[in-house]
Amino acid sequence: MSNAIMIQNHTWKLLFLIAIWHLSTSLEVIVAYEDLNSDVLNEDSIFCLTGTFNNLVDWHKCKISNISMCYEEFQGSLIILDLSRDLDVQYSISQLCKAHFLTHLVFQDNLHYIDDWTYSVITSKLDQIEAFLAVLNHFKWKQGAVFIDKKNWYERERMSQFSSDFNFLTVEEYSDVEQLVNRLIFKLGATLYYIITDSEDSLQIQNFLKAAKLLTIGNGIILNQRSGYLCDSDGLLIITDSGQEASSSSEEYYLNSAISTISYILSNISKENALDIISALQLKFKNHYNEGNFSIINIQNGERVIVGSIINKSLTINKNLSFPGESSAIPKSTKKVINLSINAGSSNPDSSPASPGLILGSKGVYIVKDKINEGSSSLLSNFQLDFFNYDCGATVFNSTFAMNCLKKDMDKLGVAYMSSGMSNIAIGILGLFKQLNWTFPVVGSTNSDVSLNSTDKYPMYTRVSISTSYSASLTAVLLRAMGWEKAAILTQNNSYGQQIAYYINQGATLADLEIINPKSSWFIPPNLDRESVKNYTYMIQEIIDSQARLLILSLQFPMYNYIYEMFYDLGMRKGDIMIFAAAPDSLTSVGYNDTFRSKRLEIAVPMIELDPSSWVGNVGKDIKSRFISTYNEAPNSFACQYADGAYLIAYALDYMINRGQDYTNPYKLDSAIRNQQFQGCTGRVSIEKGSNDRIVDALDIAVNKLSSNDTVIIDYIGKYMPYSTQVLKYTTPMIYPDGSTIKPSDLRNENNKCPFSDKLVRTFTKGRGLLFGICFTIAFITFAITVFIWRKWWNISVEPLAKKEEISIQDFIVGLTIAVEIFQYAAMGPDFSLISPAVSNVSDAFSLNLEDFMKLKNGVFWIVADLVFAGIGLWIVLCLVVLLRLDEKWHFIPIFRYLSILADYAMPILGNLCFIPFVSICLDIFICDQSIGENFTDSFLSKDCYYFCWKDEHLAYAIISFIALLLYEPSAVFCRPLWQELQPILHVKAVPLFLMIKTIVQVTLIVMNKTVKRAQDITHGVLFIIVMVIYILFIFKFKPYNYGRFSWWQGVSLAGVAWLALISVIGLILRDDYTPLLIILIIGWLIIAIIGFYIQRKKYPSLLFKQKDKDTSTLFRFAFTFGKSSRAHLTKIAPSDSKKASH
């Protein structure tokens, strides 16, 4: 009897029932159950209850084999009532019953592998799970979280067959139920929960779901028989066996099942025959398994209400249902929805227009939402995002209007809110939130007000946009980097505008940018309409009178459009005023389609704006592509910022959900937002510690322009990286209002001070065509005369220098010519000033390319032109003296003797060194490719806008220039070889053919420089390289000088020029960081020099020597034989000679 104390209470009830049954019938019963003291379940752990009709119940412990012995003591039928849980024990008893034809009743459903001699008193697993699935099918629930025991593998398998979208959570795999709910349910985003566990685990799961606010409107929960005993939460659905609706525990369930079974047996026994009992059980349980009758219980107001039934797998609901949150709506089988909100409407309290740019940009939020909801992002894979749009003010804030708007839909704010892109709206709404004591994170997308960066004032606010203080202070630095030195400013007369002006002025002081309009025209009242803004015409006139071409403008839409129209009405036209927009939403808004559109386009296209980087990396490209395909229009940069605002919230939610944190807690969500760092549409997004602002690495330089279909679009031409070694990086050249890439002057009349308005100037195609015609005519004439002269007079060779000779001053001049021509050729090539300004200036100086070396405007140009004509005149005189031997014929006239002496030294300079600058300046007189009208006489000289072309003085100069070229070029061609033939002490001579070819090459390069380079700089660079390569190959093949070293270094030096041209063309194409190109240029030059010296040493011995007392030879060796150091050679000069040389 001592063992009986360890039997559970429900077993006492059952045994008491069996004892009554035993005493009232002739049936004998043996009860088998496990020893609760035993840790190991085996065949020895069986208690057998035996008894006789006349004796009390006797308890004793026996082995299963003893059942046979017990059986022999009984008279009549015997039933084994098996309460054991161990399957091996059940199986052993089953085999014993089979051998002795005994009836075996069990309290578990293991019939899928136990033979027909064993019967269960409870409903089969098959019927239970089919009833469960009948409910799911009725409500069309095919996803959700399934809490299940490890032993319920059959239920798991069958549910997986029903739907592949269930997430099974095995309770034994987690240390506690709270961990299971917090770490997994939050992460799964499930809205429907199915519990198939023991009642104790089920109660814990329910409690934690309620604590985590996961049993609210939109959620559904179903429990099976054994998990639904301890339920009191409204909205729960419980599936129970018919007749077991009142069972409140598994013990009671088993007891009721046993009572039902025993009652059935007692009512159906006709005689004491075991086979009859078995037959009755077979009939009962086979029918029972096929019937599968269940009841549906719904917890309503704390009561268990039977609302339906399942008969033969068919569900019938006959009463109203209640779901969690006191909702009668059937929850949908979808991903859990996280509700958010955004203010992206178009309504204003005063009916003023909204900002079209912000309306377009706010669509970026919905691109991110759709991307997450469709599963294309790794974020929130088990959730859906939903944004409710609050239309509480688009550009104008009104407290009453906004308050009513918020209160009307206060239940739809969600867990986070995205503020309006307008700072005034954002600040006003934040104030209302504080007034209403509403606390949740707020994320800004395009807000820029300085005050919003304060965590003390706005502790729950963050933004992915750039603050006014940051962008305004960088404005001046950017403009200086772009080459601007002066500008005007206009902003609104409120706290926001004063912030803009303060930070721009602060940056201007640091960057040395001068703000030149008077402060009386800095601030204009905000929110003016088209008519009232005209009251401030005097301010616009002051800006115009300041002569500033660049205006830094910071106004709100649509007021800045009215300002553009005023500039137009006051006489400004394209290029007179250039706008730098220091406020968002400016670039495309000028294209708003109304009757004033053409005025705005005249003034505000192109317009420059500094924007956060947009469409960065794969994320940016994907957002842009989705935007275009979704809305069938191109997005603006705001869309990228709005997208990153949505991403910032999504990343924070994903971060919290993966860690099982409560994202409905506003403070925890705000903290998560501030700690996110990700690659977004605008680049790397992260929030600065101790601030509400994002950390900005780079900004885009944006310019608006007209597309082919006359719409205003944005072109991103480069990046501004204030913390990089290369601050400004262009990806495409800036196209200014005149269509060129050359920055206009800071002041409208700064450079030319022309007698007409800049707005009248346009490219004169006819003038450019005439320039091409004149240049090519001069070139053709020169080529023809050169060929004639060579064939007629100079088709001769020169004797090679075979022995050492003492160097003469004439030899020095020839060497000097080779050195100077290096820079002259380089100056005729592509522009390399951005790669090496110093080399460019030296090249311009040596080549007399004075329009690049110094400003040859207006009167200065004519002084240079007069000097060139004088030089050509002197050249002609010297040629006549030499050709006609006037110094011999008229030797009695001293002037001719002096001219003869002068010719020995001046002719190689005037005819060789000055050839390129003389021809270049003469051709400049024909550059009349800009005009203020349609006629040739409306065009003006590029070098002096006071001279209109093809009339009056210009026509006279053009005739003189043409004649000068016709005289100078042929005479230079003829006299170059003549001069060297007349020099008895000249040892280094050029082959006449080379001198002819050099003339043709020089004229070709000059003509290309004056024509092709003005129209297509890259094409010019390519042609220049081709000409130079052909020229170099000719030099190396035909050896132009009779002295090997001079021939060699002529080719080597031109190879250096060709290398410079190649690097310059690459720079023009890339328009990128020029530092690497400069390094490559220098490395190439070093390689060319090393090869030059090496081959000179191997193949070209020195044949010129000097007398030690002659300064000339010392200088020559220093300049052209590349002595070891200047110091070593200069020390060889005698003190008295040093003074002479210095003089």
C-alpha cells in the first residue's frame, strides 16, 4: 500500500472508478502504470492492480510476465487498462495481450504502429490535426508561428504538407518561453499563432504574447485540446473533442475519456466473453476515428463559448466570433504590418501651391516600402511596412490646421513618423507633438534648419539631410574652388534666412569670397506672392547695379520663381545673372508650366545647387530604376533623401527585431535609429553623436538644364568633398550660359568693358567659317611656296661634322633655337595648364603665346600687334640687305654695314624663334567668331570687343596682317637655310629639307591652334599628337643636322612634347584628379631623358669644344650639353667675365 501514495490524484479517481466497475461486474481488470520513483522506464516498473469479486483491491508490484500468472487466477474475461506512458512498455503489454487474447486499452494515440489488439480511449492524432487544419482552411490561414512540442512530429509533418509558410518553434529548444517569444516571434513578424503544447507551456506562451503586445487587433490564435485548458484571454480559439468542452486539465480529459469508454463497454456487454468485448470496442473506436467530432470554443469576455463544431472534417460556425483586441474581423493571413506615418501631402491652410519637388521626392519612401514588402530587401523579411500620409501642411504651417489634421487620425501615427521636407512644417509639427505629449521617433529627409540639430530641443528627431549651417558654410568654399571671387546674396528676412546669410558670410570670409551687393538687398520678406514681391523691386535693382554675375539665392518655393521673373522684367537675360541655389527644391521647380515659364528659364537655367550625393552605388541605382519604372518619370535628388529616411527607420526596426527588442518603445527605437550605419541611396548614412545631423562625406554639384523635350532636368557634374585631398572633382564639365566650359567673369563688365551688353553676344558661325578659310588659305600658300623654294634652290645636302670644332656664337644660337622650340611646340598643343600651370606659363612665354601668358585685351593687343609688324618689317629689311648684298654695294653708307652685322645675329631669332609667335599674332587679327548680330560687321575681334570686324581700322589691320604673312612666311622659308650658308664659323647646320618640313609643321600647328582648338579641344589634341609623331619619325630617320647630337636631341625633345600632349588629352577626357597625371608626365619625361643620355653616350660623341676663357662656350655647354651642374661650370668663368656674363 505504500506504493499507492506515489500515484497521481487523477489515477486515484480512475482506480476508484475501476474498483466500482470491478465489484459490479464479472470482468477482471489489471491496471498498469509507471513507477514514479523510477528514473528508468522498463518492464520492472509496472504496478498491477488485481482483485477478486469478494476481496478488496490488492496492490503489488509485478513484472509484465506476472500478468499471465494474475490472469490464471481470474475466472472470466480480463481487460488490461494501460496507464503507462513509455512506448516500449506499452508495446510489451500489447504483445502479451495479443498472445492471451486480452483487451488492451491505452491513454495515448500510438495506433499508427501498434496492432489491432490495442485501443486508445482518446481521439486519434490524425483526427485532431485534421480538425486543426479544418479551422485554418476555413479562415484561409496558411502562415504563422506554430508553438509545438518535440514529440508532436506528426502534427508538424501534416501542417507542413498543408502549407510551407509555417514557422515551427519547438519549445524544448529554448531555455525559457520568454526567450522564444522575444527573440523569435518579433523576428518572424507573425500575426497568427498556433499552440500545440502542454497546457503549462501554452499558458506561458499566451502570457508572454500578451506582454509583448502581440495579441491585439489583427492577431489570431488557435489552441488544440491539451494546450487550451488554462485559457482566459479573450479572442482565443480552442479545438476540443465533442463532450470534452468542460475538461479543465489533461487529467480530467483522460478521466472523462475512460468514463466514456467504460460506460460504453458496460452498456454493450451481452455476456462475459472477451471476444464480445473486443468486437464492441472495434465497432466503437473504428467508428469514432472516422467520425472526428470536435467543438470550437471561443473565449469571450472571459467565458468559454461554444461557437461551432467540426463533423467529418467540416467546420460550422453558428455564433459570432471574437478575436484578440475585441475585434470581430477575421485576421488576415499576411505578414505582420508595422505602421509608420509621413507628412507628404499637398494641402496648405491658405490654398497656396505645394512644392512639386517635395511631392515628387516623397515618392522615394514608397519605393523603399514596396521593395521591403515584396521581399527584395534583406530587411524585415517577415514584415510589411505601411505609411499613413498626413496632409497637415505642404509649405505653410498653421497650428490650428495642423492640430486638427493630427488629431483626426491620431491612431495612425504608427511607431515612427517622417516629417515634412519643409523645415517650417517639421518644426511646427514637432512643437505640436510636444504640446500633445506624443512621443515617438521623427526622421527628417530634406529639413535643413539649423535648430533641428539640437538634441536638447528636439531629442526624438534625426535627419538624413544636410543642415543649413553645414551647407551654407561650404557654399563659399565651393564657389571659390570653382573660380568665383565675387557674388551677391539674397535670402528671406526670418530666422532661417538670417542663418543662411550668417553661415554663407562666415564661409565667404574664410574662403575670401567677396559679397558685393549692399546689405540692404540681402533680406526680403518671406511668403510673398507674385504681386507683393514687386514692392521690393529696388532690392533686385541693387543686386543688378552691383554688377555681380553670381547670385547666392535662398528662398522657398514659389517665391524664388517670382524673383527670377523680376530679374527678367528688369532687363537681365541668360548669363547676366547665374543662380547658386542655397535652398532645396530649386533646380526643377523653375520649369513649372505657366505663362511665366519662359522668363524663369531665361534666368535660372543653368543654375547650380549643392546636393547630398544621390543614386550612389547599387542601392542608389536600384532605387532610381524602380522609381522610373513605378512612376514613369525621373526622380529628383529629394527622392534619394526620402528613400534614405525610410531606410534609416527600416534598418533600426530590423536591428531591434533581430535582437528581440520591443520596437514599439519610442525611446529604444530612437536609440536604434541613432546607432545605424548603412550604405543608402545618398551614400553612407550615419547620425553624428550628440547631434541630430547625419555625417556627410561628399556632396553632389547639381546643375539644371533643358532636355530635348523642353523639360527641366538635373545633371550632376561633379562631387564636392570638403574633407578630401581633392576638394572638387568634376565628372563632366560645367556648361555655362554661353554654351562654353569657360567660367564667365565675376562681374558682368569686368573683363571686356565692351560697348554692348554681354547678353547680346553669341557664337558667330559665319565668322568662324571665314577664320577657317583664311587660316587654311595661308597654310596652303605657305606649303606650296615651301615646296617650290626647296625644289628650286635648297634641294641640297650638308657636309656632316666629322672632326672636333670650337663652338661659336652661331652654334650656340642654333642650340638655343632647339631648346626654345620645345616650349613653342608645347604651347601649340592641347591645354595642359591644369596638369602643370608652371610649365604652361613658361611655354607661353617662350612661344610668345601672350594671350595665355598675359591678358591681351583691347589696347594691349594692338601694341603687341604693332611690335610684331615692326619685327616683320625689320626681318624683310635684313633679308633684302643679305639677298641684295647692300652692305657691299653701298658700303659707304654705314647703316647697311650695321644691318649686315645685325643680320648675322638677328635673322635666326626673327626667322626661327619668332616664326610661331609672329604668325600666331597675325592670325589673331582674323578671329572674329563672336557677334552681336547676323552680319560680318556685327562681329567683333576676340582680342578687343571695341573693334568690330571687317570695317574701319580692323579691315586695315586685317589687310596689313595678310600682306605681312605673305611676305614673312616665304622669306623665312628661303632665308633660314641661306643664313647658315653665310656663316663661316657656323659648324652645326640643318639639312635644308628639314627646314622646309619644319615650316610646314609649324604652320600646320598654328592653324590647328587657331581653328580646331577653339571648337573641339580633344580633337585638336589628337590631331596634334598625330602630326608630332610623324614629325618625330621623320627626324629620327633623316637626321636633320650634320651634328649627330643636335639631331638626336631634336627628336628626343619633341618626344617629350608628344608625351605631354598625350597626357594633356587624357586629362581633357577624364577631367579628374590631375595629380596622378602630373606624376605620370614627370616619370615619362625622366624615362625619355635617361634614354636620351644613354644613347647619346653610346652613339653620339661630342664634336664641339670650348676655349676656357670664352663665356659663350661655357654657357653653351651648360645649356645644351647638359653639364654635371651649373655650379661646377659657373666657377670656371673668370671673375671679370662673370660680371660681363651677369651684365
